[in-house]
Amino acid sequence: MFGKRQSTGKPGLGPIEPAEVLPVLDEPVVDEPAPARPTKSVFANLDGFGLEDLEEVSSAPAAEKRAGPRKTAGLEQIKKAQAVTEIVREQSDYYHATKTTIFNALMNTIDLSQLAQLDQKAAQEEIRDIVAELVAIKNVSMSVAEQEHLVQDIVNDVLGYGPLEPLLARDDIADIMVNGANRVFIEVGGKVQLTNVRFRDNTQLMNICQRIVSQVGRRVDESSPICDARLPDGSRVNVIAPPLAIDGPTLTIRKFKKDKLTMRDLVEFGSISSDGARVLGVIGASRCNVLISGGTGSGKTTLLNTMTAFIDPTERVITCEDAAELQLQQPHVVRLETRPPNLEGQGQISMRDLVKNCLRMRPERIIVGEVRGPEAFDLLQAMNTGHDGSMGTLHANSPREAISRMESMITMGGYGLPSKTIREMIVGSIDIIIQAARLRDGSRRITHVTEVVGLEGDVIVTQDLFVYDITGEDAAGRVSGRHRSTGIARPRFWDRARYYGLERELADALDAAE
């Protein structure tokens, strides 16, 4: 297809023979004229030739692109990749324009009040039949597969979460981040990626946000533009709407895996060593008061879920959360959730109200999904008044910072207590601080299992039982390291473990970890 190149006087290049190169540059990349409408499916897999080769060629040094027998292939790959990218853009525009036309016609055809009286399956069949008729009437030129995708998308728009449905169905996605109608990002394997998912406009996105939050009795609009909610499967949802979000409604979904993770799964993922997991099991079973700290996305809630697996099934557990997302595995669980104020600004139920009410519900363990304010004082009081084994999470970068944050949050309550009194409360209430971290490669590790020992003067004394040491990274850029015991043979909660008959298990785990 291309001729050979010979020397030209320019380093690394030879003279290009016009008779053989110019016809290639003048003719289109494909043999046939471009079709008037897109012919390839908009859901075609783009992970193969095209885009990957474009990245590979564009990132290669210029001399390498031109050198050797691959020089002609490189230019051809670039042109083909550009053509694929253009087709995808045209297909996307064509598909969304067609979808908008059919959707608007559907809204003018159906009676939403009658549709609301049908069950989910019957409503889906009704919409499918009407959309199929509209596609035939509009004479839409699409393949059978594209028509099926179009019908499913419209069903999702009317009855579900619209373009988010395919993303919610994928179990490998950890987070979905919608930045306005045309920018949707996902996190897979600890890395954030841009998707080709988009909404018709910001109005559709706002309608879906309102549909999500209304399921848990909340609202989001201009008068109340910030809202925390959850999906039926427990996935955490945050919505911030205009005028606070300048570029359109912003929706963030922290997904939960369909299969609940266990401590064994964390060991297989390398989040904790097997010996460290045994120690965490003893901590949970012997009713130590535990504080789990870490940054955003470090796995605090997942770790809290796995820790609750060691709670005795006969114990009464009460959870307090802003948006209920914990998935406890015990039979006797009472789940409480905060409530925002209504339109008149009345009726708000804060986390402090829930924690206070817990004390009147005969709890054996109190679990606070996230401690972020003055409710820290009430949680410490609960821990220190016979509710052993209570747990909570907070945002902090180290166990020492977690203690400082607890002190700051208690001060926020306006109690006016001396610092030493607050620290005495912390020492008398919290037994263990577990630090979770998200490393630079996206992996999640338990970096510290720290014991609160006591108070010396005005300083809270802690000691690490387990720490995670980073040793480097492998060829793929993944962080490597190991969990190690600090050599403490008799931690402070040894007597508590012995009371529950777990001192042998604790001793074996600590000995094996050295």
C-alpha cells in the first residue's frame, strides 16, 4: 500500500515517492463512502483495536513511529483509530437524538397515572410494546440489537434510574460519579475512568436524583440542594443540585457489592494478614470498644461490616447512620436513620438524637456509621456505661489523629469540659483504633491496629499491635508490603479476652505473627 522510503538528507527520513504516497493521503481511510447514518452498534467494544492502538502510537517517540517496517502500519492505525473515534461520536449523537424523539413521543402517548397502577413487570411490557410501535412509526433505521438497547434504555428512564442502570448492575464498579448530564465517571480497581454514559439533559438527571432520594423520604431541590440517601441495596448516595453545583446536578454513588465481604475476603485481598484477622476476630468477639478511622474510600464501612460478623447472634445491636448502609449479619438488629428538616425547617432528627435514644432501647452494642460531630460525646458515654463492644467510624489519617478528632468533636458540642477530662473519657471508653488506608495504587490496607493504653499526664498513650510496612512496588506499579506484629505479647485487653475464653486464640495469633 505504501512505497519504500529512501534517503532524503534529513536525519531519520528518506524521500517519499509522490506516486505511491499521495493517493493514500487523498483517498478516505475506508474503501466505501461513509454512510449517511451510523451502521455500527453504539455499544461496540472499544477496548480492542482503535483506541488502544491510538494511545500506543501517540505515546511512542517520533523516531520510533517512523522507523523500520512498522512506519506505514503506524500511520494507517492512527487514521483508522481516528475514523473509529469519529464513528463513535456520530453514533452517540444519532442514538441519543433518536432516543430523545422516541421518549418524547412516548410521554405524549401513555397515561402515567394508569401506568403507576401496574406492577413493575406489567409496566415494562406495556412500555416495550408502545416503544416498538413508535420505532416502526418513526421509521428508525437501527439494527435489532440497537432497537433492543433503545427499548431497554427508555424503560430504565421511565421506571428505573435511566442511564445509570447498566452501571449499577456491574459488580466491579466501586463508585459512580455524575458531573452533570454529559460527564459520568466510574471507579474500577481503584482507578477513576470516564465513561460514554450520558443523560438527555440536566432535567433528566435531576428527575433521577429526586426519584432516588424520594424512596427514603427525602427531597432535593433548590431550597434543599444537598441530600444524603441510599439505594435499596444499601449503596450510599449523595446529591448536590444547582445553584450550589454550577455545572448541573452532581450525583455520587458509593456502591456495595452484592456479596457481603467477610474477614476471609479481606485476607485474600491482602488488606490484613491471616494472623491480624484472627486478632481482629478476638477484638470483635470479646466486646472491645472499637473506633475505625481512615480517609474517604479507604474501606471503613466495609471493615466495620466484617467486624460485626464476630458479634454473638444473641446480642441486640442498634445502628445509627445518616443513610442506612451497614449490612449486619446478626438476627437481632435495629437500624436507625437520621432525618433532615422539612420544608418549614422543622422535624430534624440528628445523630445525637439517635444515639441518645439508643440508650433507652436496651442495646447491648451501639454502632454509629460515622462520627462527625457532637454525637462523639454521647457515643463515648454509651461505651463507658455498660455498652461494651460498641463501634464507630470517623475520618482521620492515623490513630493519633483519630484521638485528636474525637477530642475536637466533643469540644464542638459546647460542653466546656477541660481537655484532661475529655481525654480521660476517651481512654476509659475506646479500647482499639483500627486504621484503614487507601494506597496510591488504589489498594486498601489496614495499616494499624492500635491499642489505647492509658493517660500519662495530659498525653494519651497508645501502642501498635499490628502495622503495615510498605516495602516497594512491583513491575505493574502495585504497592507491596507486609503486615507485622510489633511483638506485644499481652495487650491491654488480654483480661477481657480471657473473660470470654479467647486468650488462647489471642496468644496463638500474636505468637504466629511475630
